[in-house]
Amino acid sequence: MAENGKLATVFGGSGFVGRHIVWSLARKGYRVRAAVRRPDLAGYLQPMGVVGQIFPVQANLRFPDSVARAVEGADVVVNAVGVLSPTGAQTFDAIHTEGAGHVARAAREAGAQRLVHISAIGADKASPAKYAQTKALGEDATFAAFAQAIVLRPSIVFGPEDEFFNRFAALARISPFLPLIGGGRTKFQPVFAGDLGHAAASAGTGSGVPGTIYEIGGPEVWSFKDLLRVILEYSERKRLLLPVPFWAAKLIAALTWPLPNAVRPMTLDQVRLLQSDNIVSDSAKREGRTLEALDVPHPAAIEGIVPDYLERFRPRGQYASYHP
């Protein structure tokens, strides 16, 4: 972990994916500036490196001046900021599109050697989902300002703080059924947050081809139905998987719109996303635009990570299976 004298700025460095990027860059010897909205709450990042190697700074993608300050002197810039559902001023447009442009322009003006932008599989300006539309527009804004950027498009990301496995395991604690939206046929290729973090750090420090979009998926493709089944298995719950047509799911999402995002089963936008598969494309595989090209030859599988953090959702609690 000896410092190599280079500086990396990670926007969203205290987030679910960002913290893994920070850790990976620190392991590569970079000084890491974690650009976050609340640096006072990001102190837990500092023990990931040697003394003084990692330091949080204040930045908000909605304010270009703060973004410019955060990238001053940076050799590598990574934008890992994203929202699954809008909250207040943190809208899809403000964060995914305008914010991405602010980061790319600031990185170019600061003379950064590499820019890595975290997008999402399914990013498409023609998508019915606002999330996917703004992710695609954010990619355009990134390349327009920094043509040699590297864009990573992950499938759903899993890890102890994820918003997928934890959400449905929590729902299984209180509901007699889990919603099998659209019959559960949608396909996913879940990727471990640590592998995505390592890939982003590798892309920022020399791996990958500048100006390229990489599609990031784990070692297995799962249907939505099979993912719900393993969630129930790992949390030791028996629940009915109730088929819910897309139209009904959209109606439920619309009716629960006034509720806080934390208690809503799904947003209307998330239901729309479920209408398309979320897996690495054949073209990305043929062209080598996958995890393997970014120094992750053996990505982690769900069964090696997820059971440990879903243990807390079991009927008798996290420590029921432990014996003195």
C-alpha cells in the first residue's frame, strides 16, 4: 500500500459501490479523495488505507464549483454517484445526466489522465424508464466532455448494503407472499460490489480501452423468480410467489407513490425496468468488453456472498444457528 504519488478522486466514495472503489485504489497505492455530500459521515473510509491516504471532501454533483474543487490535481476521476429513485433535489436528471456532465468537464479541465463513469446495463434513451433514459444521457454527456472516458454498465449489484436482496428479504419478514412481477421471467446477471469496485479502479489505473463501454455482470444469469427463491432459501422463509402482471405492478406502484421510498415495494420506474432483461449482451462478450478485461477473471457468485448477510432475516435471528 505504499503511495505512488498519484491522486484519485471518487465521487460517491462513501456509497455502496464507491467505498469498494476507494479501497481498491488505495490498495494500488493511490491517494484517494472521496468526494461526498457529507464528509463528516465518511470517516469510516480512512482506515481502508494508511494514515492520510484517504480523505473525504465535500462535493455535490448539482454544484459545478464543488465538483471542480474536488478534482483539482487528480490523475484519476471516478463518478460512482447514482440514485435508484429520486428524492427532493436529487433527481435522475440532476444526478445521472447534468451531474455526469459536470464531472466530465471538471476532469478534463483539471487535466485528469483517466475518467471512469458508472452507468447501468439497460441505459437507453428510448427506454420507458426515466432511470435508464438519464443513465444513457449521462453517458453521452460524459463522452461529449471527455472522449477517452471508460463507462461501466453493471447489472444489479449485490453486497451487504444492496437494495435488491435486502429489500425482498425484508419484505418476506412481513408479507405472506413476494410479488412475481411479470411472471418472474426477467433475467439478471448480478455482480458483487467488490468486483465492480475493483473493475472501476483497474479501469482508472490502466486497464481497459479508453472511449469504451464495458458491460459488467457476474458469473451467472438468473431469472427474477429464481432470485426470489434463493432469497427465501437464504433467509429460511416460506412464502408464496404470487404472479403479478406488469400492469398490476404499475398500478400498485402508482397508488403507493406518496409513501417514502424506503417502504414502497417498488417504484413505477423500477417496474418499467423489469420489463427488459438486465444481462451482458452477446456483442460485449464477443468484443471483450466485460469484467475479465478489467482484471476480474473470477467474479464472485451469489452463493459465496449473499447467504452471510441475509442470515439476519431468518425467523429466529442472525445467531440462531450458532452454538457455544
